[in-house]
Amino acid sequence: MAAKLIKGAEVAAQIREELKKEVEELKAKHNVTPGLVTILVGENPASVSYVTAKQKTSHELGFYSIQDSQPADITEAALLALIDKYNKDPKIHGILIQLPVPKHIDSNKVLLAIDPNKDVDAFHPVNVGRILIGNYVFLPCTPAGCQELINRSYGDPKGKEVVVVGRSNIVGKPMVAIMIQKLQGANATVTCVHTGTPKDKLIEHCRRADILVVAAGVPEYVQGDWIKEGCCVIDVGVNRVGISEKTGKAILKGDVHFESCAAKASYITPVPGGVGPMTITMLMKNTVMAAKAAAGLIKI
Ligand code: NAP
């Protein structure tokens, strides 16, 4: 393997150390404690484990942190009222609703009910618009994590060719919006390819990329002969392709054929252990930013 592995867990730990210091400083100098509420509706085991991990990290960083678990049969009106309560609570700077919510609740209504200044997932249309005009405080966690991984391993993407495979609202499109910003850590030339791109053209675009971000949801899609020697490959994909007989756990594959791409790239994220570990850390970063904005320390 020629490529250096981008170890998401190590980068995430480094960012959490930086955040911990920032939180201590916020408390000591400004009497501000970042506050996060995670709202869980029902007891979906995957959702329970996600909110548990988010709570654990927020406690480790010294946040004021609330886990609000609601029964699966909570009415939509009651959930909206709960969100309103946290919108008005000055100790809470970030509100996270763990998705999915039960089918009788309109998830769009729920996301729209969150005060955009407390929307630490950055899914509210106001925050999507803020990102497009380059005047934002939060970025969606997964593409923001990719940006950190690029900058802290490969280096500044300024002037580089970035190709994004996939255009979903939570990964592909915000990744494009982040990388085209005339800002430090971005300022790249960006192309987005998707199912509307003929396959031969898609491969041509991939071959031009200095930085290739793949979020297609297709296991081992991008092949080594589609990429440029020395490029940086960020594999967002997490695909369960079977169950290991040895461990009984899911076998995970990314959207990139790891062996052939690692032989040519200069940097590559593994799956698991690349982009995945960054997501919770970026949520914490967003909560710190929300607390700073609420205290008037940065402009929102
Ligand atoms: P998604 O909503 O299914 O979107 C996939 C995108 O890829 C769509 O824009 C689709 O194009 C495009 N696409 C699908 N097949 C393609 C192909 N053969 N050629 C070119 N483009 C293709 O998925 P997502 O939510 O963005 O997630 C993508 C992957 O990242 C999934 O494996 C997901 O599990 C993973 N993920 C990981 C994390 C993490 O924290 N590590 C977070 C989020 C997602 P169209 O728009 O034309 O349909």
C-alpha cells in the first residue's frame, strides 16, 4: 500500500482535545457552558447507541448535557412543544433530534421547529442557505468532518481539483458547498458527479481529482484505475455487505475499492475508521460554535 491512512479516530481525538480547551476557556473567561440536548423518540437500538455516544462525548468535553428520552407514541404536537421548550432555554445551545422519528411524526416539521441558531446538525433550510452564501456558523457534521480530514492530512485544498461522487442533501451537496467557499480550508475547484453523469465521464472526472470524496452508497464502486496517482481519497460510504462468521458482526465496505485505490493514492480513509469517527466530534464543535454565537463572541 502506497497511501497513508487517514485515521479518523486520531484526528477526532485531536479536535476533541482542542474543543476541551476551548470549553474550559469559555467557562473561565466568559462564564459560558455549551449546552446540548439530545432528544430520542422510542427505543430503536441503533438510535439509543448513537445518543449514548453523543452524551458521553459531550460530558467528556464538559458540556451541560441533557438526554431527553420520549416514548415512541409521543404525539407530534407534544414533540414540537418539547422542541419549543428547548428553543427558549438559554442553557441549551444545541438541539439534536435523533432520526428517524416514528412514522406518525413528520420529520420535516420537527427539523423546521428547531431554532436555526440551535440546529447543530445544520439541516434546517436557514442553515443550508447560510452555507450557500458562505455566512455560516455550523456545517453538517459528515462533510465538515471530511473537510477537517482533508486539511489535517493532505493539506490545504485551495486551487485543487475536488471531485465529489454523490449529491445527497446530507453529504454530497454540502460537501460541494463547503469546498467552493472562498475561505481558508476550501477555495477548491469542485465538480460533482452522480447518476446523471455518464459512467465514462464520471471516470474521467475522477481521474482529474486531486481530492476525491465518494458518497454514493455503492460498495467498492470507485476503482484504482479511476484515480490519479498521489490523490487524496475520502471514502464516506458505509455499506453492510454481510455478516462475519468469525465475529457475528456486520462486514462493512466503503464506496471505494480500498486495495486498488490505496496502491495509487497518497492519502486514503479506511472504512470503518475514517470519516465515521469524525461525525460526533463535529457535532460537539457545532455546539461550541452555537454557544459562542449565543454569547455574542462570534457573529451569526
Ligand atoms: P444517498 O442519499 O443514497 O445519496 C447517494 C448519492 O450518490 C446520490 O446523489 C446518488 O445519485 C449518487 N449515486 C448513487 N449511485 C451512484 C452511481 N452508481 N454513480 C454515481 N452516483 C451515484 O446517500 P448518502 O446519505 O449521501 O450516503 C452515501 C454513503 O455515505 C452511504 O454509504 C452512507 O451510509 C454513507 N454515510 C456515511 C456517514 C458517516 O458518518 N461515515 C454519514 C452519512 C452517510 P442520484 O442523486 O442521482 O440518485
